[in-house]
Amino acid sequence: MFKKILIANRGEIALRIIWACRELGIQTVAVYSTADADSLHVKFADEDICIGPPRNADSYLNIGAVIAAAEITDADAIHPGYGFLAESAHFAEVCEACHIRFIGPGPNVIRLMGDKAKARETMLAAGVPIIPGSRGTMADEQEALPLAAKIGYPVIVKAAAGGGGRGMRLVGSPDELAAAMSAARTEAKAAFGVPDVYVEKYLKSPRHIEFQILGDSFGNIVTLGERECSIQRRHQKIVEEAPSTVLTPKLRRRMAESALKVARTVGYQNAGTVEFLLDEEGRFYFIEMNTRIQVEHPVTEMVTGIDLIKEQIKIAAGESLSFRQEDIQTTGHSIECRINAEDPVTFAPSPGKITTFHLPGGPGVRIDTAAHPECTISPYYDSMIGKLITRGNNRMEAISRMRRSLEVLVVEGIRTNIPLHRRIMDDPDFIRGNLNTGFLDRLLERKEDAAVAS
Amino acid sequence: MGGGELDSEIKALMEYIEASSFVEFELEREGFKIKLVKRPIVTNGVAPVVSPAAQVAAAAAVTQAAEAPAPRPAAVEAPDVHVVKSPIVGTFYRSSSPTARSFVEIGDRVKKGQVLCIIEAMKLMNEIESDCDGEILEALVANGQPVEYGEPLFKVRKGAPA
């Protein structure tokens, strides 16, 4: 087992990893930018190293600085968390070259899954259902027009290196295709450094359902079941839950088998997530595999009782999985609300100093956060200030625990999306489990209607 | 605050910190700054800091304390004293090789752009240059010690080269 792990991240996930290391008896090293000198991950780690100024490129994305920090502290492994360097194949390679264990899959798997077009092709060849669309990337509209006609409009143009909704364009008719492709290429080039795009059929109101995977270095691969992540705004998830209300045991089994096939095809090691879209007719399509721990991993932990971060560390240290597929039982229901420092109506980021901070507690409530009273939410980084997670014996109990938790969760000094979460938890469609990726837009439109009417 | 009163207040503060579980204490007020660092006492494993590695960490983090025994209030610097800070994370070396002479000694006059030390990061030797003309007053880090981004390396009294 590792003696010392450097955490190449900040905020709640850095703390989450520190807690896992504590429980495993592993020393921790925090790295931080000058903007985060007073952060909790710096205070609670055994050692801390300032690696640069606030700008991401100069600190948390600065591979040289992170590696140098690992070298001077003698860390034997690096946990990248999510975001920042978590899906950088190059970083994983540098770690390998420096004899520091990267806690995640190998660089080749990260690279393959990071190229969304290539991942699609690979999975198509493996017999995993994918959304009808181009094989590989498309250079221009001349190439894309016949394909779009064949699969039918609307189609969506996506960046091959994509993620987070950037480099994406919805195309409703053939005359829009040329402009959409050049816009997506420009955006993809700016955001990811590569202009490559591909085209696929646009599913109007699918559900976003993903399966958690764990694989060890002995070829054992299991799935810990699904998470329903359909409540999104501009491709950013806001509420997640496990299990999904829509999966029948039969459909769950089929999707799980496909998820396992994706992972087996690439010989997946460590924690990863296979994402699917599920349409109204119950057809599902592979969209991508995220080769990292995800923000929403706690809902899976709450229903399986398995600590995913500890499993990541044990797998990276060369241990075999301590459970088999048939040992994994999911019980109860869990919901996560991402608490963001943003205006609940306009979604404008709201950095600043938190003056009052009160957290809920009691049965079935978990909070993953690095915020505290008097802390400053920095404008340099992500607006997520914490995650409120509840568990119940059934979905309704998880919802009622979330409702009462949101009532007493007090964050003053900055604006947060807590009021939005309260609305979601009271929404009849949400309560019925009637969800798809259009849910939040519809909810927000209704609020505007209400405002106009009054 | 009068001198005697300040001394007794600092003494009381030191006693309080000594008795507490704090390892480090910093207070900044207008025109006044104090930093107290408690160094772990290693005696047969009975130490105020719980884990052995944390002691190593604390020892590594307070390299400055080796030259300036804690606790002591940070001296108020004269306006012509400039602190050269580390631009990167790495290991600090005063010379280009173990047998070579130090790039600079205390009292040396240096020019802007002159190499003061090397910081090794990822097996690369990065020469760190002075960002002003002046005289080396103090080297703040011992040879071979790890340094973080922004860590003070040298104190230089600014002035045109003689």
C-alpha cells in the first residue's frame, strides 16, 4: 500500500480523498495555489505545498509543479480527483515516467476515451449500441450532409475532444449544417486545441443514465449500478440519484452488461463511468466513458456501502477487488444536490465571502464540502461549493430528507442555487420520477410564466 | 502598545500556544506581524504531533525556523530590503554541483539577472536569477531543502552595483 499520496486537486474532492487516506492510514500532501492558502484541504492534509499563482494553468494544471511537489515530498502516488489533470493522458504518462503511481486508468485508456469519436468507433466495433452518426470525425458539411439526411434531423455536431457542452451545435435542417460545423470546429479548437468534430442523431428528451465501473489490475471488472443524472442545465448535472426510477430489472441488466462490455473492451482499470442516453422507447446508446471519479460518486456509495475513493487507491496499489459482482447489493435510494455559488435564477456565478454557513445533519444526510463560515469562494475556480447527499430506505424518504436538509442549509454572503433545489424537490414531475434532460429547462420556463402571470 | 506590555503579551501568547494543539500561529495587524511556529519535540515517540510523518512534514515546512528559532516576531523589514521568492516548486541548491562554489555568498553584490541559486524540479535544473541589483543580506533556505512556490529564498538590499 502507498505510504503517501499527493492530491492534485482542491475543494471538496481534495478533502474527500484526504478522508479516504486517513481511513487507510496513508499520509497526504495537499497542493494549492496562492488563492487557496487558507483552504481546508491545505489545513487538513499532513503536508502542503504551494504550487503556483491562482490561474489554473500556473498551478493545478501545471504538471511540472505538481510532479515537483510529489518529488520533494516523496509521495508515491497522485490522486487527481476530477477535473484539472484527472483525464490528462499526458499527465498519467509523466507520473509513470517519474515512478509515481497515477490513481486512475493507464494513459492509453484515458487517451482513447478522451477522443470521443474514436471511443464511439471502438464501441461500435465491440457491439455496444451507439447513437446513429458518423464513423470517426467529419471534415466539412459536404461529408456530413448525406449522413445527416440518412440518420434524420435534428442532428448534433460535437467536438471529438469534447465535454462540458463546449464545441456542440444543434442542427435542425440541412441549411444550418455548414454554419454549425464551422462554429463547432472553432469552439472545439479554442476549448480543446483540436478542431475535430463528429455528427450524430440528436435525441430530443433522453434520460442520462450512467453506470459506475470498478476494475482491478487482475482483469476483474464489476459495475456498482446506475446513477440517473438527467437533471442538467447546459450539460452540467445538478441533481443525481441512484437507482434510476425508470429501469426495469431487465433493462438494468442489459445496460449493465453493455457498460461492462465497454470497460472490458479497453481492459479498464480503476474507477470509471460509462454514460448512456436512454430514449423514451427504452433504447439506450453509449455516449462516452469518463476515466475518473465523478462528482456524483457519493450516491453510488450511499446505496452500495462501497467507498469508491478507497477502492481507487487499493486498485492503484495493486490489490484485487475484495468483492465480486454478485456481492454487490444496492439498498435504499440516494439523491445528491450540487450546491453552487450562483444566482438561482440567472445562474451567474456568485463568488465572495460566506458569512453564515449552517449545515443540516441527522439520519441519512451526508455533506461533502470544503466550505466553512468566513471562507471565501474564489472567482478563479468552479462554482460548486458542496454536495448535499441524502439516503432513504426508499426514494420518497430520500426526497423528504433532502427537503428538510435544504430547509436548514443556510449559506449567507453569497448567492446559491439552494432555492432551485427546493423547487426541484417539490416538483410533481420530479416526485413522480418523470425526468429527462429537458426537465430543468421546463421547470425554469414555468417559473418565468409564473412571474409574467403575477 | 508599549514595549514591555508587548513583550508580556507575546509571552502570554507563547504560553497559550505552547499549551494548545496549534502548531503554527500567525497574527497580522497594521504595522505589526507575528508568527509563532511550534517545532515538534521528538522524544521516544512522545511528541505533540501525533503521526511520525507529520513531524517530518512540520520539520520540512519550517526550514526557516532552523535559522530563526521560533517563536519570534517577524522583523519589520527596511523598505530597501527585497525578498527574492521561488518562482517554482522544487529542491533548492546554492551551487551548480555539490563540489562547486555557491553562486552567491552573504555580502556579495549582485546584479539583476545574476544567478543566485538552482531549483531542481522534475530532474531539471532551473537557474533562479536576482530580480534586482543589490547586496545579499541573507540566504533563507538551507542547501538541499525543498521549496514551494512563493517561498522566500534570499534577502537583498537594493542598490546600484558598486
